[in-house]
Amino acid sequence: MRGAPSLAFYCDFDGTIAQQDMIGAIVRHFLPETGQAIVDKVTAGEWSVRQGVEAMFAEIPSHLLPQIQAFARQETRVRPGFAEFVATCRQRGWRLTVVSGGFDFFVHPALKPYQDVVSVYCNRLDDAGPYLRVVWSVPCDEACDGGCGLCKPTVIRRTRRPGERVVVIGDGVTDLKQAQLADFVFARDKLLQACRSLGLRHAAFETFYDIIGHLTTDLVWKE
Ligand SMILES: [Zn+2]
């Protein structure tokens, strides 16, 4: 890896660093009646991710927020190898940015041990009104076609530095727009299928040990 360019990782949280999709788990637990219908509309492409997530939380009364926070913290499990992956980034001087469509109350506690090296973008829930309201930290910029909620490609465009190779790590369709801006993608689940069908440069992963393994080969570095 001598003389190789520096890497900048942009990593998803739900289903990537966290084993499961926390927003999905929250909705199944707190909105079992109507949540699935909204998920189906988003999956079918009738609604954007932004519309769907906003609609789901707009049905949850604000007084439930402390219960949601406790539930999410208790359910968050970090994927094996993440601590070692962060250590590798720290040793090599690679930048690691976590870009999450999820919320501060489960993303920040999980990443607290790494806050000295990891930049974090995520969202919050406003409980000032009778029902919860999603506050997106980074809305879509003019270069995006919109509807993201937290816009992952906007984060990349704002923060990437000249000469860096951008590596995206993710699992879902919400990672696809940022994957299309990347020099290389580590993918699982639906993002993996999308990378295959679109011919994006990628490798499959299940744990962060898989990613560390790939980084010691030249796969990621080839022009
Ligand atoms: Zn966007």
C-alpha cells in the first residue's frame, strides 16, 4: 500500500455498523398497524425515503420518545470487526465518516468509543408537538434529485478532499446514490445486488473483518 492514495470511508449505520435496521425495528415495535403500509409504499417507489420516514414518525405520539430511545439503545448491536476496522483507519490515517439516515439517540452511543476519529452525520426527533417530527441534518443539495431525507451524496460532495479515494460501505438502497459517487464500494444485501446489476466496483462483506482483509490486498487501490 506504499505510495497509495489516502482513503476516505463513508459508512452507513443501520444494517451496516449496526446488525439490524433500527428504524425498521422501531416502526415494527411502535407502529405495528400502519408502519408496514408506509414501508411498502417506499419499497414500491411510490414515496421517497424522506416522505416515508417522516410519515411513520408523524404517527407516533411524542410522549413515547423516551421509550423509543431506550428500545433503540437496547437493540443496537455492532457488527463484528468494527472496532478493529476503526483501529486500522486510525493507524493508516484514513478518514472515516458515518452517514446515517437514523437518529442521534442510537447512533451516538454506539460510536462513542470512537468519537476521536469518526465524523458522524445523523438526524434527530423533535418532540415539541403532539407527534414526533423528523429533523434531517443534511437535506439534498442541488446536485441531488431529492427525496433522501439525510442526503448521503451531499455529505460526500461537501467533505471529500482532493486526491482521496472515496470508499462507501453500506447495505441498502438508501446507500445507492452515494455508492455511485464512490471509487469503490463494500456492499451487502440490497446494495450488493444493485452494485452487481449496475457494474459498480465493489466487494461483498458480512463483517468488518472481511473489509480489513480486502484492504490488505490491492483490490481497492487499482485505478
Ligand atoms: Zn439527496
